[in-house]
Amino acid sequence: MPYRAPVSDYRFIMDTVAGFPTVSGTTRFAEATEDMTDAILSEAAKLCEEVLSPLNRAGDLHPATLENGVVRTSPGFADGYHAIAGGGWIGMSASPDVGGMGLPMTLTTAVNEMMASACLSLQLNPLMSQGQIEALEHHASDEIKDLYLPKLISGDWCGTMNLTEPQAGSDVGALRSKAEPNGDGSYAITGQKIYISWADNDFSENVCHLVLARLPDSVAGTKGISLFMVPKLIPNADGTLGKQNDLRVVSLEHKLGLHGSPTAVMEYSGAQGWLVGPENGGMAAMFTMMNNARLGVGVQGIGAAEGAYQHALAYAMDRKQGKAGGSGTIIEHADVRRMLASMKADIFAARSIALMNAVAIDMAAATGDDTWRTRAAFLTPISKAFGTDVGIDVANTGLQVHGGMGYVEETGAAQYARDVRVTAIYEGTNGIQAMDLVARKLMDGGEAAFAILDEIEAGADAAKANQPDLANAVWNAAASLRETTEWLVDQDLADRFAGAVPYLRAFARVLGGHAHLAAAMSGDPARMRLATFYIKRLLPEHSSLLTHTREGASDLMAITLDDLVA
């Protein structure tokens, strides 16, 4: 089924829910007018619908391979990548000083979602480059910026991140890769990294790896980690490419999904690299890239959900089965209608949260106001975890809509479920996102959380005159979430962590209710009906989630190993 980019939904959420007019009203983003925004979204939609979407099945059926140390990408991926790079889409939000467009992250977020819907395996490549561009802009020396940023932004070179090692997954501080000074300002990088997305390809001139490693005599743990730029081909000062660096792709992983995206084991054997940021400051620099990627990965989940939804909707509108009224197709059955409405309502909620997050990032950049920066940081783990959870839920529901045909690979429905599954794992598992939310993001005593809850309650108060039932439901949900947040900030970390995942999910549910209520207030009957479905049927989930949150850790940790293996 051909993909159609939901451009009108992006515009509606940006203007009515997420507050994008505030962004375009700043001096920094004054050029992001309605006309320019429409043009950007329309051109991106054309690219995704006509160029990228046809590549999705090819990537699944004809995976990337490793031949004699060279990665061969899926059919058509090279042309698709060059279309992305040639259109300037990689550097949308990068600084114009180094060849970027300087556009708001909100627009980049919408475009990235479209690309993820169209072909998630390929979209992962420019997402990695975008994260590396941001990390270099914030942390690299002027020399590295001048050499690498124009090439990454143009797409001539691609970027990756190298964190994970066989013995060091989420515990990054356990890594063993080392960096020895060469005496000329560069370093010799030695070690092995695993799970490196798009570690190599056959369509870009160079691949630039950001690698975490330890300097001699550095302290243990994350405080002793530094970050290095380690290119596949060592560039000359003028940007031309020199000799092959001493690094190689050892193997490609055989994965559940994302077959078109080569995920590699990388070996560095004294490869030449250059320090990015200060010595032992690697985690701060890498987290710039990771935070960029966490919003991007949340959007990947939403993109996969949109693709799966469109696929299921088309099937439901065509498949005739059983005794149903109207068209006689299965969309007339109440349970199928329930599944499709749940899919669409959750996509709207997750998309709204991601775009709210992007607006906060843009406002922080435009104003320098720490309040916006704190809001963006708070929303990031919610965007990542809820966006990817929704991607998985919607893709699985899409299989159910297809019935037995969903389990047959030829229909293409299963690919969405296989491809999206990893998004809840990489860039920090969703459990880690939730732990970050209840620990680091509540270190302010809940101030950032309460500010968002104030906004939700104010929106509900404003809606009570026109939509009293929906507004009261959202207001009461926000009040319950406030009470649990107040409880959480007084607990120790063990109790917080035990309830972290349900708390994040509850917060996302309430934010989704806030977004749907704003949509209902627009006067659009279709959005009113979808909001009613979400607020009456899906929002109530928050109550049981908050009950789970407040149980703490005692009963959980009382479960013994014998209990688990019995």
C-alpha cells in the first residue's frame, strides 16, 4: 500500500497543540513562515511518498550484506540516500554558517517522522548524521567543525556513534576501548564496538565515527571517558580524502528487523582519531548526540506506527469478512473499528508530545531561556519511550486487524512490527528513559513536571465551558498525576525506579489527553470524535498506572530468585 504523509496532521498539531507559532514568532526562526512551513512539509512528503516508500520492502527482502570487508546496501538505497542528501534534508536544523538550513527542530522532527514511515531502515542513516552534527556544533574544536560539518551536512560523509561494547551495554562506564596520544595532537584508538548502526555503506564518500574511549590513567567509570572523531578515511586539511584508517567492519548482525540498516561489530586497531571536547568529557559530548537521537528515535516509533496504521486501514477497508453493515468490509465490525481508532488516537497523542518537545528545543535555542531547556529535557524521555511504545503497540494491532494475513510476510504488515521493535531498546531502553524521568528530571523537586501540569489544568479549565465532560476528565487526570509526582519526589531512588515505567506512561497518557482536548476545541467534528474516544477510553489507563507507581519497591524486591525460577 502506498504511504501518504499526514501533512495536514503535522500542521494542525504544530499550530493548535504544540505552539509552533511561538517559534516562528522569534527572531531566530522568523523565516519559518506558514508558506515556508507548507513548502517544506509538502516537498518532504513528495520525497517520502515517491522515492523512499518504494524502498521499504526492498530493504526487508534484500538486507545489507558484508562482502570482503565492504558493506553492500539494499537495492535502491543509494539513490534514496542521495535524494535525501541532495535535497538538503540532513542539515535542516544545522547552522547556516556551515551549510545548514537553520530551520526549527520542529520541522526536522516532522520530516524525520515522514521518512521513518516511508523507510525506517534508510532514515536511520541521516538521523545518526544529524545527531553527530549537533554534537560537533556544541563540543568540537573549530578545526574539526570546519573540516567535518560541511561534509556531514551535505551528506557527502555520514556519521555514527560508537558506545556499546560486548561487556558494556547500558553501563557505558565499563567500556575498555583505549586512546593513546600519538604526539601530534591525534590519538590511536583501539577496541571493539558492537551494535553500530550504519557503520559503513557503499554510497557516501566517508563514514565518520564518534567513538568513546579511555585515555591512559583515566579514572574508572563514566568520568574517565573521552570522545574521539575517528574517520574511515583520514581527510586532508583541505577536505580531500587520504588513506584508509585502521578500522574495519568485523561482521553485520542478523536482526529481527531493520534488515536494510547494517548494524556492525567494529574493530579499531590503533586507528587515528581526534579529541572532541575536553579530556574525560566524552559523556557530556555524547549525550548531546544521544538526546538528539532520543527524540529522533521516539519519532521513528511514531513513523512506524503511521505506516502500520495506513497499511491496516487500507486492508480493513478492502477485506470482506462476516456479516457487517454498510460496505460489508471488516471496518464495519465494532472491534476492528476499536482497534483502528485506538491506533489513530495514540498516534495523535505521541506525535503531539514529540512536537511539543521539539517546540521546547526551538524556544530554548531562540531565547536561551532555561525554562524552555528544562521543559525540553523533561519531555525527551517521554517522547522517546511513549513514541516507541506506541510504535510497537500500533504495529502489533495492525497485525491483528489483518488477522491471519498479518502473520503472512507477503502482506508486509509484519515488517512494521519487526522493524520498530528495536526502537524501545536503542538509545537507552525505555526502562532507562523512565528511570531518567523519575531521577534526574525530578531533581528540581518536580518543578518542571508541575509547570507542565499547570499548563494542562489551565487548558482543561479553559475548555470546561464548551466541553465540560472531556475537560473535567483531563483536569482530574492531571490532578492525580500531580499527587503522584508530589509523592515521588519524597521517595528514595529504589521506590522511584520501581514505579518509573508506569509513571512515564501515565504522564504520556495525560499529555495525550491534553493534546486531544485542544484538538476537540478546534471545532473540527472528526477531531472531536477522536478526542472523545481517547479521553473516555484510553486516558483512564492513567489511574491504574499511578496506582502501580505508588506501590514502591518493597513488594517488588521481596520477590526472591526462587520465586522467579519456581
